[in-house]
Amino acid sequence: MAKWGEVIEITEFKQIGDKGDIITMYRYRAKSKAGTVFTLELPEGDIAPDKVDAALAKKAELLDKTKSL
């Protein structure tokens, strides 16, 4: 488990871009340390492990702060 939480599921899907091109997207379903379940969608070009971990950590932190209000 990462410091921010854990990935539960990864789903690959296709999406039509603004110019009519087909974009491969990845939907990450994750759970934060506080137990908040959330999703994050990223294009194929942004799925380097360090980028994904940073994006998931940022969203988990934001949601955990919001939950604690």
C-alpha cells in the first residue's frame, strides 16, 4: 500500500478526442488511507508510474482533507 492509499482497479477504455482521434484512457479506482473511494482518469501518455502515483496522492489528500471538515 502506498502512503496515500491503494489502487483497487484499473480499467482501460477508448475516448474520442477533440479532433476526432481515438484516445486510450485509464480509469484508476482507488481508496485513500481514510477509506474514501475515488476514481481518476488519465490518458495513456500520462501513465508513467511516478505521474500516476503523484496524481493519485494529490487527489487522495484533497479528498481526505475535505472528509475531515
